[in-house]
Amino acid sequence: MAAPVEVFVKAAVGHPDKLGDCPFSQRVLLTLEEKAIPYNATFIDIENKPQWFLEANPAGKVPVIKDGDKFVSDSDVITQLLEEKYPEPSLKTPAEYASVGANLFPAFLGFLKSHDSNDGTEAALLAEFKSLDEHFKLNNPFIAGEKLTGVDLALAPKLYHATIALPYYKNWHIPEQFTSLLTYIQAITSRESFKKTAAPAEFVIAGWDKHDGVTRSPELSTSAKPSAGHGTAAAKPFSVSL
Ligand SMILES: N[C@@H](CCC(=O)N[C@@H](CS)C(=O)NCC(=O)O)C(=O)O
């Protein structure tokens, strides 16, 4: 039997022995889980990167996998390599669906960092969610229809972050009328693979707290941080007590 894949992913902020909040790391873990590939995960404290990690991977980003003697970085490259080496079950995304949701993360980040309610970032994010909702009205239960594919595993961790960070930092939720999108989020984040690889809400917030420019709206700044708990269901977003 082949040796387990060695994968290096982000550790939780303040908990170097626990899985952290990186959506790109989760994408790779999801791919390993859904393909039932045996793996060993090592958590990397990105605020205090070990010397051996920087020598092996000078760009210093996670996720990384070890392929023979080589370290391979970037979730796009890693998931493609895993697809080639472990073709069954296939997670190949048909070309026409490959870019679904590709603009979500930049739009989410733009709004999360915005301190000007008139700068258009909220409208841009809303347009992304609307376009996803329209997609899922026509294509479901997965992005490509009947079958789970790699594009779902790239998008799901980003949606999970959105459902935790937007309520917490901006008191903002995905509008309830986007029922097809919310159904998708509920279903994909309920998969065993997702629950096993998701960082709990408090680690997601701890991660975003470290990002430049990410701060809570002033009216939220005194309310509670998320409490301990694992696998917050995305359609029941973490809510702050105001
Ligand atoms: N394009 C990369 C992005 C990876 C990335 O941004 N990783 C972040 C954590 S989520 C990281 O390693 N940051 C540490 C650093 O930049 O030093 C991918 O898809 O893997």
C-alpha cells in the first residue's frame, strides 16, 4: 500500500497543535478525504514558521504536500496533482463550471476590509451571492449538477468563512431569499469530509483578527467573540450577541 500523503496545513492561531482556518488548506484536506487518500497532516504555525518548512518551501505559504522528495505548494497545483495521481473517484470539474464562485473570495475580502459603506464593496459581494444563488437554482445539488467535483471543494471553505466572518465583523448575513445558495451551503458543510476538516468558528475569527484591515464595525466591537465549538453549520451562521 502506498505511503500516506504528507500534507502541511495552517495551524490555529494561538493553538499550534490544532487545525487552523485556511480555506486553501481545507480545500486540499477535503480533496484527500473525498478521494479517500490516506494522509498525515502537519500543522504549521504561520506566525512562527519552522526553519525546515521555510527551507523546503521558501514562499512560506500553506497548503503544501510532499511529493517524493519535492514539496508542492498552491492548492490549484496540489489538487491537480492529486487528481492525476489518484484519478478515482474523479473530482474533475467540467470546464464550463470551473470558474463558478471564482470571484467570491476577492469580493468577500473587499467588503470585509471596507470601512466605507458607499464604496460599492457590499453591492459587489451581494452580486456574487446572487449569481451563485441563480447558479444553484439551475444546477444542484452540486456546482456541476449531480456530481461533487473539485470546484465545490474550492468554494465550500470560502462560503464557510463568509458565514462566520460577515455576521461577526459586519453584522451582515447572506440574504434569506437566496434559498438555493443557502441549501447548497447547508448540504456541503454537513458532509463528513467538511466537518472533519473545518476549523471551528472561534479559530476562523482568530485567523481573520490577524489580517490587516479586518476590524469589527464600531457598533459590534464590544459584543462577544465566538465561544468554543466545532463545525458551525453554515446555514446557521455564528451570531453575535448584541
Ligand atoms: N494561492 C494559494 C494561497 C495560499 C495562502 O494564501 N495561504 C495562506 C494561509 S490561508 C498562507 O500561507 N499565509 C502565510 C503567508 O503568506 O506567509 C493557494 O491556493 O494555496
